[in-house]
Amino acid sequence: MMHALTRKCLLTAGGALIVLVAGASAEDLLVAPRDWPMFRGNPRQTGVADSGLPKNLEIRWTFKAKDSIEGTAAIVGSTVYVGSLDEHLYALDLTTGQAKWNSKIGPIEAPVTVRGDRVYVGDGDGTFHCLDAATGKPHWTFKTDAEIKSGANFAGENVLFGSGDENLYCLSKDGKLLWKFKVPGGPVLGTPAVIGDRTFAAGCDSSLHVIDTATGKEVGTPLDLGGQVGATVAVAGNELFVGTMSSQVLAVDWKKPDILWRFEAPENHQPFFASPALTEKLVIAASRDKRVYGLDRKSGQQVWSYLTKRKVESSPVVVGPRVFVGSQDKFLYVLDLASGNELQKIDLQAEITASPAVAGNCLVIGTTDGTIYCLGAKK
């Protein structure tokens, strides 16, 4: 019984509170809940969670929307924020799955972002919304000329996001246009990663653009990536990692700029539409070739791969020693980070194109039949 167990709390060098329970295995250690406020979890878009998850995931609750869930949820405190193609943004209780509020704003494929007391999301009609996090009431909207699939990120108090109208936008906290950067030839689908005073844009022009967040001006010359980009980049220091529609994963020194390495699957070349997760040693990338890859971060050499039964457009998330990713074969997969071996797979009954969000010792993900799942320890 829980009250009979001995607990000890430790604060790690990284600031994570770990609760040690006597008799528990390493896999059962729980990290104190942290938020997942945006796509890929943090401004650098690395797809690594601060919150822990139990050794085995169980379905804690489900919530049914009226249409597909294709964007990633945000989790802040005790609330899950997620959008649906049924034109509603939902705020759900993380513990129970009960709706706190919903707001009809437009068909939503984009990831949701939360900062402070505000929620940010774009819709398929090209409108970017800022709403009150507690009530769902609108603060302001900003109209673009095409659908928005990008999530939001921030440069100071300013809001960054991409649109299908080929522009990366920067708005003030009051929703006023500060600048926009045009990427010729196609939509800006990826959520902008931010490191220091730099952000990045890539699209159908097959080039990486490094942009000063204060001015919206390009820094240096664009780097030819050799393929169009529909994914979000992951950034650490001067290194940037991205998958392309030409079936490659690239490592880039964005300060030079220069390509450090390219990875291409040995056979059945298919686009990398999912965004990579980035750890100290590995880049985890998922492809429409049905596989999830573990690549050596320094060399780009394949360390492992795992084959699902259908395309993978869900972006993998790393939680401690495990990788979590959904597939269009309807399964949520749990893989060993070091080896790629399957540890668990969970049938979610419908195709998964959304990506996981992890916080509060729970994983939240949606499916194309409109179901939002919260998975964690068995109730």
C-alpha cells in the first residue's frame, strides 16, 4: 500500500524533483509533473519531456470530439488544451477528462500553445487566435491568407507562427503585425524553433533561412537543404536537425551555415514529415516509410530502426529511456531509446497523425476518429 512505502525526494542538477519509493524499480520512478506548453514541448522544439511516465501505460480517460484530432495538445497545470477539425478548441481536466470549456473558432489541425493566461492556435481558415486560458473567451484574432498548420512559439513577448500563405509571422502580444518573412514557393508548415535571438523557416523552396527575431531580417545566406520541408526543426546550440520531403534527415551547423551529415534510408525512400526528437546521443526520426529511426547525433549513422505497419507522421517524443510515437496503423508504440526494441504497443482504434504531449505523468494524444486519450498509471 502506498502509505506503507518510504519516500525520499531528490533535486537533480537539472532541477527535476525525483520521488524515490522504496522497492520501486528505476522504470517506476516518477518525475515531478512539468508542463508541455507547445508543440515538441519547448522553444527549441526538441521533443523531450521533463515529466516522467509509468513503466506501463494504461488508458486513464478518453474524450470524444466530433471530428478528427490531428494537432498536438498542450498541457499546462491541470488542463489539456487541444483542437479538432470539428472547429472547436477544448480545455479538458487532466485528471478526469471532463471539459472545462470549449470555443468554436474554426477547423484546427495546428498544435496548441499556452503561455501565461493565454492560449494560441491557428485554424484551417487562416485565422490565428489568442484566447483566455481560463474561459476560452477570445482576446484577439489575426487573419492570414491560407490555412495555418504551424504551432506558435515566442521571441520575448512576441508571437511567431507560420502560415500556408508562405509567410512566417511575428505579432505583438496584442496581435499586431510586427514583421513577416516570406518563404517563396509554398506553405510554412513547421512550428518555428527559437534559440537566443534566432528563429528558422523552411518550406517548398528547399532552403533553410535563419532569421533575426527582432527585425525579421534574414541572417546570412539561405542554405540549400536539397528537399522541401514540411517538418519542424529541432535545435541545440549551433546544431539543427530536420527531416525533408526528399526522404532525408539532415544535421546542420546553422551558424556557418553548413550541412554536417545526411541520412537516407537504405531502401523504400519516403518523406520525413514528422519532426525529429533530439537527445544528447540520438536523433529520433519517423518516416512515411513506416519506420522510426534512431540515428547517431554526431555521425548520422543508423543505430536502430523499428517497423510499424503504416506511415508514421506522428512526431516521436522521448521520455527518459523510452520513445513514444503513434502510427497510422492505429497503435501508439513505446520503444527502448537505446535499442529501438518494442516495449509496449497500445491499440487506439483509429489512425494517429497527432503527436504525443507529456506532462503530469500522463501522455495525451488524439486520433482521426476524434478521440483524445490520456494514458498513464492505472487508476
